[in-house]
Amino acid sequence: MNILITGNMGYVGSVLVKHLKANYPDSKIIGFDNGYFQTCLTGTKSPPEKLLDYQYVGDIRKISPNILDGINHIIHLSAISNDPIGNEFQEVTSSINYDSTVNLAKYAKQKGVESFTLASSCSVYGNATLEDKTEESSINPLTVYAKSKVQSEKKLEELANKNFKVTCLRFATACGMSDRLRLDLVLNDFVAGAFALNKIEILSDGSPWRPLINVNDMAKALEWGVQRKREDSSDFLVVNAGKNENNIQIKDLANLVKEKIPNVEVKINKDAEPDKRSYKVDFSLFHSLADSKYLPQKSLDETITDIYNGLKKMKFSDKNFRESNLIRLKKIKYLRKQNRLNEKLEWIN
């Protein structure tokens, strides 16, 4: 079995590479990434891509169909997966997240790739707290990122058939430790603040709801996307990926961190404008379709401990971490300032 992972040098991809190599040691695992965050290693000196059979470095917008020769499955992570970057680089986000996804899927279908698994997002539900959103519920994407995922899902549905299985996993908000940690994710930010500052700063009023999923559980769900049987569902499937117990309000999430890490102050911005991105999600379909080994296991308590221990291992002490390269927009801006990326976020030779 030959698997291509796009975006393998990111937060999720770094965990996924290790997961797949551990579970499929005899399979050929190939990576494709543009390297924006290649140097953003955390807690390790050995990049996960060293485990791969081959690593391509290139722009997903310019990927050659020849790379797909002999590939059986694609796990597509490549994306501008961050609202602040998406808001600042809207056309680029649409090009990378939608246009490139469609092009890659068309190439894959032409080359006889058997399955295509897309990392989508529960953010497509937008503002939806009156009911727990199922896959049949209305969607209300509020950001460029969320809209790009909706567009991609619709186009992939048109391409799917009995020879080209497509799975779109609408992931809950990612959290947890990775060899390329991100601190612009809500729970990761809270634990970092508690660790380095003894303070958690909630930029909203704390009322929005979010579902969360540990990045290790995301890797298992992505594996399921490759392995799932058509008779269990269909040639095309959109499914919410997470666990119902991990739906939580932001203020309660902050207090959960406070319970786990002593001497921490929680500061809520009571004057903040309401955050329209608020949604509770029902993950029952995923749990009815997937075998237990693919289902999320990590609780929020366990995830907080994992992040804390990871930061401790890193000897993390950056009190100004929100200006560091662990914030994805800051890393992109740094590369732009160094004249290494142009306005389209293409590498400058």
C-alpha cells in the first residue's frame, strides 16, 4: 500500500507520519509539503519526515500528476488551516484550499488512486449553538477557511465514484502535543499561557462553544478514511470527527486548565464583541461507522497533561509566545519580512 500525505510537515501531519509508519511498517509512505513550517520543530531534533520513504518539497498549487504514479491512497492535509492567515491572505487561501484540492483530486482519479481523504472542519457550521450539528444540519461558514472546506466537499462529491472513494472528515478543533506544536489553537494557547505566564487570557467573553479533538485521535480518524469500507457507508462520505464529550464552552475549557495547573489566573475580556464562531457538534455517525480503534480516546484532561508535559520537555519559557513562530501567522509574516515568500505565499528563489 502506497500512501501520499500532503501537508505532512505541519502540526497534524507530523503526528500522522509517525502514526502510519508505526501501524503500516511495510507500506510506502510519501510526503508532499511546501516547507513553510519545516523548521518549527518542538521537543525533538529529528523531523518526523525522516521516517518517510520519500519526501517531496513543492507547492501544492503546482503539483505534478506524475507524483501520483503508483499511489493507492491520498490523505490531504495541505491547506491554509488558520483563520488569521486566511483573513489576511484570502485569495491565496482559496487557491490553496479549494483550487488545489480539486486539481489534486482530479489528478488522483485519472491516475487510479483508490481513495482520497480530506481534512475538513466543523467550522463549516459557523454559529450553531441551538442544537448539536449533525452532517444533515445546515451549514454557515463564516470565514474564508471554512468556506474553502465547504466548496471542496461539494466538488469532491462530484468526483467520487466506485473507483475513487472520498472521505471528508469534519474535524473538531485540534489540540494536543506535536513535533510541530501550534500555539494558535485554543486549548494549546491556554496551557501555554498557564505554563509560561500563570495566566489564561480569553479574548472573547468565554461563551462560545467548541468541540475539540486530540491530534493523535485525528491521525487515527485519517487512517480510518483510508481503511473504511464502502459497504459501511458510500463512495462519498462527509462525517463529523470528534467525540460528544469534548464539546465545551471556552470559559469552561479555561477553568479545566486551571484545575489541572495550579496558581493560574483566568482573565476574561468581558468587553469583547461576541464571537460568532460558536458551535456544538454531534459525532454519533462517526462512532456508528468506525471501529473502536479509530475512534477518539483522549479526554480533555489527558490532552492538557500531554501539552503540559510536552512544554516541560521543551523547557518552554517564552512569555511572549504569541509573537513566536509557534503562531502560524507570525511565521508566515516572518518569511514575508525576510523576502522569502511573495504576496502569493510562493517561495522566492
